[in-house]
Amino acid sequence: DGWTASYAPSSTVEVVAGDVENAAAINITNTFGLGCLTVNKNFVNPDTVDLPEFIDVQVTGNNYSETFRLDAENNWSVTICDLIPGDYTVTELDIDGWSASYSPNRTVEVVAGNQESPVVINITNTFIPGPTGSISIEKVVVEVDDDDEMIVIEDDETFTVTLTGPNGYSNTFDIEAGETVTFNGLPLGTYTVTEADKDGYELISITPEEFLLDVDNLQISVTIINELIFEDIEVDPEEPGVEPEDPEEEDPPLPRTSGTALPLIGLGILLTGIGILSKRRK
């Protein structure tokens, strides 16, 4: 995976019988495939307010971490290539008075050889007049013991969460157990947190699930708790009336013979011998 192959002069050649000195040859060259990611910046109502001079975004993933500056000179866009295939997350560094939403997600997968069609993350900034707030969302994964007590565990699964708010605000992002994601510069209003279904996990609670971000509550913390579900293993019952085989069962004992069998056989042999001797004496 991640490697491309090229063949020279071709992947198909003609082999001529007896031509040992000029044997047909194919050269195969393998190249490790890298991928590209494009980050675009959009603004809501850019003609009604002065745009910031620049906005910095951070790209992380696969032991990679770089910060890029978006501005009018690069048309608020940057394309990063030579990335090892895998998942990458884009985070916009906070800028006062502007909120940010990501589409389709803050985290995307970069695939090898996509230089002509890089994977794209669009960041939309909305100017927020007046005070703004922040929302932090924490992910917790638990196991429930026999006493119905929740025990927090470490888990490396990724969950997809969506934060929606006023004026069509929507932000979908991935989050792992033990991780907290914070959004700053948010407009005041009512927000809702939802989570996509995840196989093997049950959503216990989102606290709070819907809430008001206002001047009295400019910082809101949300906790999402999921329970790790263990599947029951079904064992087929034995058929009625059939006893299970015992692989260590001993062979059945041989039938016993009567205790008088051997003496009778010996007596018969003795009488036969006496009869033979009597005939010889006559």
C-alpha cells in the first residue's frame, strides 16, 4: 500500500527462442505515493466588514505538524503536498470576532497519488459583532461493572460529533476518548450537540445536549459519555437425550469369563492323555 509501479519499456515484452545474448528485460520502478490536502478560506458577508489581514491554520497528522498563513495574497487558500497517506486535522488558530466552521470535517483522509484532485477542507468564517463565547466538548468512554458502576477506560476509537447553532452554524468533527475539543469566537445563541451512532458503543448521555450561550454563560462545557458494549457469545445447547462425548473415556472392559473354565480345560487335557497311554499299553 502507498507504492506505485512503473514498467520500462513496457509491462509486456516479446521473448525470442534462442536469443540468449539479447534476453528480454523489464525494469520495474516503485515510488512511494504521497498525497495532497487543500485548505480553503471563505467569509460570510465579506463586503460588510473589514477582513482580517491573515488567518493561521495548523495541519496535524501522521507525526506531521505545520502552521500555514492564509491571506489575500494566496487567495485565502493553501495546498500541502508530500503528505504521507492517512488522517489529517485542520485547526484554525483563534481570531477575535470571527467564528469558524469546517466542511466536510476538521479531519479528512489523504490518499496517495491525489495530486490532481487533493482532498479539500473548507473553513467558513463569520464575523460576530459584540461578545462571543466558547464551547468545550469532552469525550468519555466507560465500562459498566456488575454493580452498575461506570468505570472510565482508555479507548482509541474515533467518534463523530456535530455542533449546531444560530444562523445556520454547523461544525462536524472527530473526537477520541479522553480528548476535549474547544471552539472559540462563537456567536451567542442556542446550540445543540449530537453524535453519530458507533458500532460497539452505546450513547449514555450528552450533558448538556442543548443550551444557551449568552452574556451570562460565555463558556460552556459539554461531556459526552459512551459505554463500551461487549457482545454475548452464544453457545449451541446439546441435543436433548444426547450425552456429550468424553474424549478421555476408557475402552469398555472385556467380558469376564467363568472362574471354572480353566480347571475344566485342564481336566479334559489330562483325561485325553490317560486314554492315549492306555491304548499304547494294550
